[in-house]
Amino acid sequence: MFDYHSRFLTLVDEIEQKFPVAEWMLDDVPVWPLARTEIYLALYWQNSGGEIQQPRRGVRDVAKAAAFAATPLINLWRSRTDLRHVVMRPRRADALFLGDGACIDKIDGAWRDRFCEPLIAQFERSGHSTFLMQQRELRRLPWHRPTFAANRIDRWARLSAFASRRAQRMRGELPQHDRVLRLLAENNVPTERLAETAMRKNAAVVAATADGFESLLKAVNPSLCFMVTYYAGMGHGLALACRRRGVLSIDIQHDPHEDGHEAYRWLAVPGRGFAVLPAVFWTWTARDAAFVDAWSRKLSLPWHRSIHGGNTQLASWLDDNNEQTRAHDAKLAKIREQNPARLEILVALQSVHGYDEIWNTLAQVIESSPADWRWWLRRHPSAPEINSEALARLIALRKPNVLFEAASSLPLPALLRHMDAVLSLKSGAGVEAAMFGVQPIFLSREAPSFFPAMFARGEADVIDDAGALRGRLSNLRRKQRDVVAQPSLQGVLQRLQAIAGDYAEMCASERGGG
């Protein structure tokens, strides 16, 4: 095992300083942001010992092509039990939202987008209309509100790119691409997915995805477009479509940055920015906003900026008088009254490869822990699979003080309000826990590279020894919860509306100037 995250940051910093990767262009698709994603994935799979996942670009047979073409009908069939929330055609709206299909919670029997929903509700309170899209297969039903299945655009784009042989027709160059591959090979980084042929296919799919989103943008005609996890799935294509149409694209922060997030730090950006990156990065904290501004302002870029909007999910959960918060407090209170416990410990399970030894150690700690330590084993809503025997063993623990279903069915903030400690390998749940005055304890020594600012502040521990973990938990004392002030959503949205006008003019000027 190695610290693949730190290794990635070191490598891309070196590449961006040595090579003209900001000039990598195929038609209107900047290629370097796509290549960075491939480097990160290659290092992740190399570190985990798992098989490197092949990109979902090709349409290799007639059956797959037919399935892609029939995606709208397949979506309709899968959603037959929730047809009232199925949106088949785009409609006019003031703001467009694209969820990543992973950051969703089941609340009051319906799935809702964790980060988009608070903004959609605020728009509605202000009398503005919204249009919500989700990625992935939309298998979790019912939805909280009408939702458009964006996988139609994704699959039709891949089908179109393959059928038209678009990759071969794209114009442009990747200067010093061979030297970048040589450097990566010298550092033992798999480069199969970074070959020029692979990069062309990747860029072709992004361009075709942008084409599909352009058609949708024409129908919806929004002034603002929000997305979650811009660097995964369809985010690059949507950002490019927004740039073409002059629509302000905004990435909503969905996990902690803490000065170490791979998708939010750049040393080399062209003068016109990267059209596959959002125009605005919505951040949880003023510190995160300053981190984005440090590179965008240094490079004198008018195309990318930050806005401190706060954690859109946490505002209501930090409010003790919020109706939803009080309802979930009551649910937790019943559990705690029936079986009182001295310590409430949340374990944020992560379905990542290569950590069986850590999970086995934690299972031993739980099995030998006092009866008045209650363990909440929470599986991430977007990762239902069990990919290791050790994780399966952990989940299979059957003790009165071990809860699994309850921990996995409640929104994370609802649990954090009542926990004393949060354990994880390297999950962002630890950062959110600290906002509630809960002690984050990480079990992987890689964690400090993901959250350097948090460790610099002395807010977290790394403990990978069973005895030390028992001792730390035995002496745990819950901190007083600090009030985390959140910006006014209405005020932030008004600022974005003002920025959107300037951005549209800038895009129009760019198009007019060729």
C-alpha cells in the first residue's frame, strides 16, 4: 500500500510545471482535465491491488448498441412503480441541476438529492422554477421530486461517438504527450488509459455528451446550471455545453476539500480556462473558497472562480429547531432510551479495495468492546456492494450493541448529531463530524494527505492499532459543538444570478471574437 493521493498531487504538479498540458485540445475539448482523472484512477487501482477498470467508452456489439438506443424505454420500465416522478422531456426552468446519482438520502420514504435539494427548495420559495436530472440508473425509488434520467444523454453520446468515428475526426494536438507518458512510466504509473487513442475516445464522448446537453439547455433555457461531482460521470460534458451556451455552471461541493482535493487545485490553466471545468466552485467554507481563488486569481483567470455558499446539506441539521431535524432526533431518542449506551460510535464503511487487515482489526475491537459502547455501522448509500470478506465479516457482527440497518437508513447528519466518535478509513464524514463537535478517528495512514488542513488544526487522529483504538475510545470526551455559521442561500443565489449575466456576456464576446 502507498499513499496514492499524495503521489498523484506530486506527479500532476510536476507535469503541469514541466509540460504544456494546458494546450492539449481536441476540437473544443480540453484534454488535460480528462487525463488527470485517468491518472488518479490508475493510481487508485494500482494502490488497491484491484484490476484497473476499463473506461465505459465503447459500443462493442449490436446488443449493447440496441440497449443504449432504448435507454428511455428501459428507464420508463424500471420506474414503472414511480411514474409520477418520471420526466421524459425537458421543460423550461430558471435553474438546472445535475446530481451524481450517489449523493442521495432516503428521507420519509423517498430519495432526495443531498446537496441539490436545499437549493431547489430555496429557488421554489423565491418563485423560481427548477429542473432536476440524475445520473446512473435511477434504481432507487421512489424519488422525492420529478427527475429526468440523464443516463439517456450519456448512452446516446457514447453511441453517437462510436457510430460517427468522432475520435478519429477530432482536430488538435497533445504537445509533448509522449514525454508525459514517459514520465508516468518512469514513476510506475499505468498509462494504457492515457494513450492518445484512449484520450481521443474520451474526448469524443465528452464532446458528444456536450452536444446532448446543448440540446437540453436550449429547451430548458436556464441562467444557472448546478452539478455535483463535476469531475466524474457527465460533469465535463455538461460544463462544456454550458460554456458553449453561455450558461453559468456551478459545481456544488459534496465532500471536504481541506487543501488536498485532487479536483480543485491547478497549476496550469489556459488563458480561456478549461471549458470542461465549472465556471464557479461552490464551497463549504471561506477557506475552501480562498484555496480555489489562490490558483484562479494567480493565473488571472476570469473563467473560474469560487463562491462561499456553505454546506447546503448541513444548514438544516445544525438547526435544533428545524422540523426535519427534530423528527430524526426523536427517532434516535427512542433507540437510545430503549438501550442506553455510554459511547455512540459511528463507523463510516468504505467499499474500497486493499483494507481487509484494517477491517479485521476493527471487527476484533468491536467484538471485545464493552456492552455500553454502541456501534453504528453505516454503509454508504451509493455503495451497497460488499467487496471483501473482511468487510462482510464486520457487517455480519450480531451483537445487541451493533446496529447496521438503522445506521445505513438514516441521513449521515442525523446520526452525527448524536455520536461521540466517527471512525473511517479516510472518509469525508470525519470532517463533517468535526462540525458537530464529534471526534473523527481515521484508521488509514493515508488520511492526512486527504485532509491536511484538518490534521494541521489538530482536529483528527490516525489510529491503526487495536489496543490504541480501545484506549482512545475509553478516554473519549465529547467536545462542545461549535455553531458553524452558514451563508444565506438566498443571498448566495442572488450573487450567482448577477455573475451569470456577466458570464453570458463574456461567452458571447468569446464566440464573437472567434
